[in-house]
Amino acid sequence: MIDFLIILALVWILVASIWDIKKREVPNWLNFSLIAFALSYRAFFAVYSYDLWFFASGVIGLGIFIALGYGFYYARVFAGGDAKLLMALGAVLPASGMAESLGIFIVFIFLLLFSGSVYGSLWSFALAMRNVKKFSQEFSRQIKKRKLLIIVSIVFALLFLFFPIYTGDLILAALPFIVLLFPVLYIYAKSVEETCMIVSIETGKLTEGDWLYEEVRVGNRKIKPYWEGLSLEEIKLLKRTKRKVRIKQGIPFVPAFLFAFILLLAFQNYIFRLIGF
């Protein structure tokens, strides 16, 4: 019974990954249909086997992941499509018992964040190497622009050098390097964003949720960039201008869900033994 849900989720995540890479979005019907299929199957099997927990656990999992999805969305960790896919997986992941289901939830979120970090780093590095000349120029410009940030980081790094001397804890010797690494990563991310993720497109090709890069004036109205992206009403207004606008493209994140799900299946038993579930 769980095997069917695993296959169902793998197929849906694979399709969503391809869609996200090609279109930079995940349609609502794809996420909502996964919820419908998962809960329908759970309901059918629960009635057939007189195991109401099998259906109830899917509903509980969906509720927990809805809360997590909204949390990640408003914390600006996930875009809307990614958050909805996470919600949908809440109906798929629960197992036969409460403790095991809780373990799966915790492990999957950890694997998702880990996979997202590695995948995002590799994707951004590939973008930087693909546009290495523009990236190098922008990186140098960002260093000059963020001098204050670099100076403050150096000052704090020097202060943190005294921590391991005062406490005798050698682990704290890593603090200065972590502090110095922060501005480097920030400047790197900004450089990748400015050189590789900003594109000009015709207003006729805009879709709901596209991230506007800069403020655009249409008549007396200003359309400002914000996290939720462009609304249908704003796109309708922009189309009247018949010009190009600059939008910010994010990294297609859904493949990280696929990698995390595969890792969960491959190492589930080992991880559960490690954490005591």
C-alpha cells in the first residue's frame, strides 16, 4: 500500500521537476492532484482494510505540511509552487505508526534542506561559470559596493579570535572563518543574481507569480516588486505597455525534492536506526 504512494509521489515529483526546469513554475493542478490521488487511495484502502489510521495519518500529515509550507513560504525559503508541493507530500509520507511518521517527517525536511543547499550551490556555480566574464566583473563591483560589510566582518572576526584563547575551546577557533565567509557568500550570491538571473522579457510572456526586478510605472500606477510575484491584474496592466520588463528568475528548486525523496528511500532504515526511531 505504501509502495503505490511512493511510486505515485516519484512520478509526480519527476514531472514537477521537468516542468520547473522548463517553465520556472509548478502548476497548481499538479500539486493538488497529488493530494487528491494520495488521500483517495488512503481512503479506499482504509475502508477496504478497516484501518482508519491509514487515512487519518494522511490527513494529519497534510495538515502538518500545510503549516510547514506556509512557514517556509512566508520565511521566503520556498516559492509558492515549492510550498504547495511540500504540502502535497504531507499526504504521501505518513507510515503505519505515529512515531514512524514523525521520524519520516523530520528526516525528509532535513534531507530536503540538505539537498536544496547542495543543489542550489551547484546550480549557481554552473550559472557563474557559464557567464564567467560578467560574473567576475559583477563580483568585483559588489566587493567595492559592500566595503562596509567586509570591514565589519573583519572586525568581528578579529574579536572572535580571542574566544578560543579565553575559553580554551578550539572549536570556537572556527568562528572567525565563519564570520569572514558570510560576506563572501553574500557577495557571491548577489553577483550570480545580478548577472545570471535577471532577464528581459516581453510583457505578453509574463505569467502569474513572475518576480519583477524593479519598479515599473504604468500611467499613474507603480507596480513594485514583491515576494508573491506579479498578479494577473498587474500583468494585464503591464501588457498594455507593449514593452519589455526585467524579471528575476529563481533556481528551479523542485529537483531538490526529487533528490531528497530518493535519499529518503535509499537511506531510510539507516537514518531511523541512527536517530533511534
